[in-house]
Amino acid sequence: MALNRIKVLRGDITKLTNVEAIVNAANESLLGGGGVDGSIHRAAGPQLLDECRGLHGCKTGQAKITKGYKLPARYVIHTVGPRYSTGSRERSEELLRSAYRSSLECAKSNSITSIAFPSISTGIYGYPITEACKVAVSTVREFLEQNEETNVTFVLFSQGDLQVYEQHLSQL
Ligand code: AR6
């Protein structure tokens, strides 16, 4: 069952040792920033930024892969979620779904079967956590139903966010 291949935990995604790829909640430049993006670049070291420079950015809702350098995870999949304040709610949801979906497809095309996600767009980009959680879980679940070898971990930074995920998953 797909739900059995979804894990949630509270922690710092840069410290995860048991996944092949971690996802970065980046911006369209792919040249670093604050939040989880800043932490990933700090932990990976300057070679990550060098490789990102060669990618020439990433559109909102899409994803690009790099190596993980000094991170325990072998790869980083950089995706860009929507800024919640700009555009309609429907468009934001579509773009958030696309960010998760593109990250999963990117992993698949690189033969990666274990992936960890932070809560994309719910920090600096302002997407409400309860709404974002539903989009994240439903997009991942749908993908896992078609891809039986894949495992996904959601890594939440705060106790409150963890509770939102645990509660939502327990209702499915
Ligand atoms: N591990 C796991 N989750 C984390 C970590 C961490 N080390 N650090 C923060 N979070 P945000 P966004 C959580 O703001 O909303 C950057 O400047 C955080 O608590 O990192 O997609 C980019 O360059 C929140 O729940 O990403 C973009 O400009 C979640 O990760 C912009 O922020 C996402 O928060 C993207 O904004």
C-alpha cells in the first residue's frame, strides 16, 4: 500500500543519512537563499553553488538535480514552489502539486527510490501548512501508487507542522 511507504519525522533535512536524495525548496535562481535552501547550501559546501550556477535557474513548479557534495544524501533535487501571495489559490495549488510531482519524476529518471521532502512553500513563500500538507500527501501518494519501489519521507521542522502531517495521514 502506498501509505506504508510514506514516513513523517521532525528534524533537519540536511542531517538525514538514510535517503538517496533530499529536496530543496529553492527559488527560480537556484543560487541559494534563506530557510531550508540556505541550510542545504551551507551543509553541502560551495561546490553545490558551483553546480547550481550551471543549471541556469528553474521555473516555479519544476525541478532540477545536483549532487549532494558534503551532505549525507547523494543528491539534491531543487524545486521551486509558488509564492502563496501572488496569483489565485487554484494556481498556487497547481504549482505546488507540480513542484512535488516534478521532484518525484526527476528522482525516477535518475533511478532514485528514496526521497525526503521539506514542506515546500510553507516558510518564506507563505503557503498555509494545512492546505500544503494535503497537496503534498495526495501528490506523493498518487505517485507511490504507480511506483512501488519508491519511499518518501516528509521532514518537518516544527512540532506544529509535524502534528498537521500526522493528523492528516491518520485520517486517510
Ligand atoms: N530542514 C527541514 N525543514 C526546514 C529546514 C531544515 N533544515 N529549514 C527550514 N525548514 P522555506 P519556501 C522548513 O522558507 O517557503 C528560500 O530563501 C521551514 O520551517 O525554507 O519554499 C528560497 O531560496 C518551512 O516549514 O521555503 C526561496 O527564496 C519549510 O522548510 C524561499 O526561501 C519551507 O520553508 C522558498 O520559500
